[in-house]
Amino acid sequence: MAATAAISDTSATPLLFLRNISKRFGGVRALESVSFEVLPGEVLCLAGENGCGKSTLIKLISGVYRPEPGGEMLFDGRTIDGLSPARARALGIQVIWQDLALFPEMAVAENIAFERNLGGAPRLVNYAAMKADARRILERLGVDLDLDAPVRTLSIAQRQIVAIARALVADARLVFMDEPTASLSQAETDALLVIVRRLSADGIAVVFVSHRLAEVLDVCTRVTVLRDGHYVGTYPTAGMTQTRLTELMTGKTFDQAVQARDHAASPVVLQVEKLTRPGDYEDISLTVRRGEVLGLTGRLGAGRTELALSLFGLTRPSAGSIRLEGKALSLASNRAAIDAGIAYVSEDRLQLGLIQPQSIGDNTAITVLDRLLDLFRLISPARRKSLVDDWVKALAIKVFNPDNAVSTLSGGNQQRVVLAKWLATKPKLLILDSPTVGVDVGARAGIFAIIHRLAQEGMAILLISDEITEVYFNADRILHMRDGRIIDEYIPGEVSIDKIEEDVHA
């Protein structure tokens, strides 16, 4: 594939320069003749769908993988061969992966100073110096954290800051950030982007990997696009639109259009009246009708997930009522909710949605094992295979072998497995909590196509998301939740997306 744009012509000498970089795994081509450069102090986006080669490229640059012969890699104008992770870190190349790779039981200061204490002769840890280093870096970032607090007690946003601080204490010159905002609210994202700009102002180059295209265009000056392991081009973000960037990433055109339909005459599936759980939400009343997609949006702390947990029986409300198809429910557990016909796709796919070491088939069948038993009360391999095959086909999950670990799939395909395991329960109400977190734009379109098909078949769907575009273009109605209360309702098309964004972020 010929590049459709040349790397930007600039007078600055690249901090990192790659040309003709390829990588194969057996007979599978992961990268083919890729070019890539990062300028000193710039914020560059590395964009592409899952499976395009982004992670492979980052692992080549950080010394985890070795490129095929014939490529050229320069750092600060000097050729680098035989790059190892240790040498990459010594050069100042740091990678903050999506899982952050922090030690949850260790203190903030210990996590920040961890790498500086590696290597060399055995010695006692100088805790005073460790805290001084951590405090200096956090002050540089304009952040105040309790240095003695275990990392497990921190929010995701605070853990991101700890990971960035750890990179800086190791004298980073180039930092890769892999989906740093995937689990953050808009307010937390805004705060993180301030830190990214501060790093850039200090001369530290940042390569930003994100599926949230709006923030990419906001914080980055250039974007490099990969598609199917090939280099597509590097483009200035000035004048770039989300639609154009999506086309470059996928090679396809996606038309976003309001799909809201009036379901006022449809039977009510879920009816919630004055539901209250002090500290989480208060006086919540809503309905979801047959075939309707009800959007629920709001900023972090609004109580959206807390409400979903009660609707799924994981927490108990102190007042109010829940009815499903007119029948009053008292949900003492999630099993009671499942039995009643409610399914819940959690916002945390990695920790709560899937059992990563287990197979794709096991994850798909886990919610309906009782339906797969034979006369001897053992799981029937034939029934299990039939179930898994049916859902792999129905949701178009790209699977080479259902016995492979689910962790081998892309984010979009993992999310389809999560959907499959809950759809196998044949729910009347499907609750989707941020269903596209960590999923690329092409895979998102596929997931929403599935959601619309389910709605057309009559399923009631509660779609929770802090991305206004998701609910605006995919919901029939939108509820705005703030401080535990529903404060407004919108009909997409009757009110503009700008109005909703203004209200939510006010």
C-alpha cells in the first residue's frame, strides 16, 4: 500500500525516526515497511483500528520486539540496533500501557521511584530520597497526592498520574500513552490533557494512542495513521475532522445520523419509580419500552453506574420500586436479576466483563452453564459448541479458534464476547455501561449495529455513556443525570448535540 501522505516536512530534527520497519510473526504480517517519526516536545497521535499494528510498533520502539532486517531506527540522530527494553529506557523511551503496570499494594512514592531503585548493588532503600523524588515530580506536574497512600486506594485518573510521574523520574524524553483516557470522565480527561501539554512544554515528546478522536484532535499537533500493518500517512491535526480521520483509519465512510424513534405506544419493559440509595442516587424515575434504546449520560459521579448496579441486583436501594414488564422486583442479587431477565455489560470489560485467561468459548457459555448439562449433570461438549458457534456467527466475532484465551482478541471482539455471554441469557432488558471503552471506531460501529438490531427485535436497552455523541446518534431518548438525580430529558434531533454537551459539561 502506497503512503497517501508524506511525513511532515519540518526543519526540526526528529527525536525518533523509523523507516522501512517490518515485523512478522510466523506467516502473519503485523507491520510492513512502516515509516514513523516523533519531533522533540511534540504531542503526536498514533491512530488506527485495533489490529492495525500500533501495539507492535510501540513494542519495537521500546525494545520488546526486534524488527525484520532492512529497517532503519534512529534516536536523537543516532542509529539504534539491538534495542532492548533496558536500553530503550536508558535512552528515555517510556511506555505507559493501558493497564498502567503499577503495584497496587505499594505506596504512591514507592511506585513512582520503583524503576530508579532497580539494578546496581544491593542497598537499603532511602525512603526520604524516594519521597523527595516523588514530591518533586508531582509538583512538576502540578498535582498533589498522598505519597504514603497505597495505589489501590487511588482513582483511575490518579493512577494515570502516578504512571506518568514514574516515567518522568526515569528521565523520560519520549512517552507513549496507550489509551490513557479510556476509563476517565470528561473532567478527568481534561485534567490529564493539561498534564500532557505541560510535558510537551517541558520538551518531552508524547505519543498519544486513543480511540477518542475529539481529544486526539484537541491535544495533538499531528497524527500518524496505520491501517492493516501499513503506513497510511502523517497529517497535521489543524483542519482535520473526526469523520476524515475515521475514513483514513478504516478506509470506509461512516455516516452519523440521528436514529431516534418514538416508542411511546410500545409496552413498558422497565419501570423505575422514586428509586433512592443515599450517597449514590435519589428519586430516580424512568421507563424503558420494548424496542427502545434509552440513553443515560452525565459526568463522573452523577450516579449512572451506581443506578445500573442496583438495577442488576448488586446493590440494594433504600426506597422506590423496580418493575419488569409490570412485575415488582426485589433484587437481592445479580442472579435474581438474571433470572428476572436483566443483563448488565459492565464498563470494566477487562476486570469484570471477562475472565481473561479462560477461552472465548468458556466466557461465552459461562452465564448459561445450567442449560448445557446432559443427563448426568455434566456440561455437554456438543451443546456448548453449538451455543458458542451460534453466537460467534450471530455477532460476527472474529475468532480463529474458540478455545483460544479471550485475551487474544481485539478490544472490539472482546466486547462482542461480553455481549454474547449476556445475550445467551435471553434478557428482556440489556444494560450497557460504556460499551465502547477501549474499542476503536470501526469496531464501535459494528457494536452499535448489533445494539440497533437487538432493539429492532424488541429488546429494551439502557445505554449509559459519558460520550454525548454515542447516546445522541444511537438512543431514542436521552436522560441527563447529575449529582444522583435525573435533571433533564432530550430527544435527539429535536435538540442539538451542542446543547446537550453544554448542559452536561456546565
